[in-house]
Amino acid sequence: MEELRSTEVLDKEIREDARKKAEKILSQAEEKSKEILSSVSSRVAEERAKAEKTLKEKLLTQEKKSNASLPLEKQRYLVTYINDSMLEAINSYLDSIGEDRRLSVIESMLKAAQTELGDKRFKAYVSGISLKKAGDMLKTVLKASLVSCEEADESFNAEYVPLLKFHEGVFLVSEDSSVTCRFTLDEKVKDVLDKNSRELSFALFGGRLPE
């Protein structure tokens, strides 16, 4: 009987000792878990801070690039806007003066170039305007230097001014095909824009360019 009680006491001691060891192990495991979690949280926060810093730096760089390009883009837009406005005004003017006066512009170009044309004889090709009216004008200006007059095909009309609506004019080709001269509204408008674009833009915007 005494031996049985001794066995029970020993068994309790073993169980108690095992419980204490288990509790210690669990306690250590919990502390380790807290350390790991704390370390992970710290790393996550650190990586997040790095990511946010990198993102801010990228955004700042992009903002600087955008701000640097804005004045250039604004200038390009302004130049395009002014050019388009001038072409719109020129189209309106050419439309208002009618075909006869547009033909007189071409006639004045021909007369101004007569010295350069010399004594060569030319075939005339008419584009975008009355063939009869252009023919009568050419006979008056060129006289015996005019060999023939006919409609121009598309091969003559390769140098358009963008946005210009009136692609009218006369092309002169010498009999030996060595000389080709263009007397068109496109050429006239290009010349006007090259020489007087600033004056035209100031006149168009009332002396004050848009900003």
C-alpha cells in the first residue's frame, strides 16, 4: 500500500515537472513569436518607408520634367495657334475678294518675274481657277512667249500650304523643260508669312499676342 502511494506521488511530481517544462516552452515560444512579429513589423515599416521615399523621389523627378517641358509645350501651342489663326484670316480674305482678284494676285506675280523669264517660251498649266480667265491673262502678260495653256494635273500641286483653302495658280514650263516656274497663291502666302508673319500676328491680335 505504501509502495502504491509512493508511485502516485512520483507520478504527480513527473506530471508537475512536465507541466512546468511545457509552460516554460510555451512562454519561450510566445516571447520568440513576439520578437519575430516585432521584427517583421519593423522590416515592413522600413520597406514601406523606403518604397514611399522612392515613389516621392520619382514623382518629384517627373514633376520637374513636366514643369521644364511646360514652357516649351506652351510655346509650341502658341506658335501653332497664331499660325492657324493667320491662315484662317488669309482664307477669309481670299474668299471675300473673289476669283477675279485672286487671279490678279497671280498676274502681279507673273509681271514681277518677267525679267527672270527672259525670252524663253513657256507652256502654261492652270490649277484651281478658270482656264479661260487664266488663259486670257497669260496671253496679255506673256504675249508671244505663251506656247499653250491647259489644265494642270496633280503632279504640279505638291507644295501646298497647310490649312490654305485656295490652291490656285499657274505653272510655266519652258519648251525645253529646263525651267519650271510656280505662280500660285500657295507661293504668295508662304512669301507673305515668311516676311510679314510678325506684323500679321500683331495686326490679327490687336497689337497684343495671346499668352
